[in-house]
Amino acid sequence: MQQIISYFKNKPNHLFLADAIGALLTAILSGVILVKLEYLFGMPTKVLYGLSILASIFAIYSFLCFLFAKKNWSIYLIIIAIANIFYCCITSILVIYYFDNLTLLARLFFPLEIMTILIVVYFELRIIKVLKH
């Protein structure tokens, strides 16, 4: 864990790239793979498309920040961290709302996705804290 923090401490804008790649993977998973396998998950297609669009927006934002945020990057990192938390909240609400429709696979997948995103948020906020001191 310390190695990860040390790496991003020296290259904080690379957090944006990591976030963009993660958001892109989420968008592809939600909007393509899970849609094709809806019968294995039980989450409605329209919901999966909505999550995919949201993740795509975050991916674009993070990639643009990676390319162009050379100064004052911490505010942009706070914005994406908050956006990631928002995504987790929305996903949690949708899982609760559609819980009876979800298969065991979906009941495992979505909490794991949320935990993964929250780990990324932890690193984003931790790097901000480390670099401000």
C-alpha cells in the first residue's frame, strides 16, 4: 500500500489515468458485458446503460484531467473522488431497489464493484492529504 502511495505521490496526475481506466472498465462492464448477460445478473438493461453512461462521463473527465490538469490538480481529484462516491451511492440504491430481481452473482458483483471504487477513492484522498503536508 505504501508503494502505491509513494508512486502516486511522485506522479499525482497518474491517479487521473488510473481512475479513467477504471471508469472505462466499469462503463464497458455495465454497458456491454452485463447487458449481454442480463439474465445472469437480473439488473434491468436501462439501469445498466445509465450506470455505463455515468461511468463514461467520469472516464472522460478523469482522462481530460490527466492530460490537462498540471496545476491545482487536487481540486479536480476531489471532484472525481466525490463523483466516485456518488456513483457508489447510486449503485447501492439501485441494488437495494432491484434486490429481489438480482441473482446471487449480481448480489456479489455490485458490492465488490463498490468496494473497489471506494478503495480508489481512499487512495485519491490519501494522496491529496500526503501532498498537502
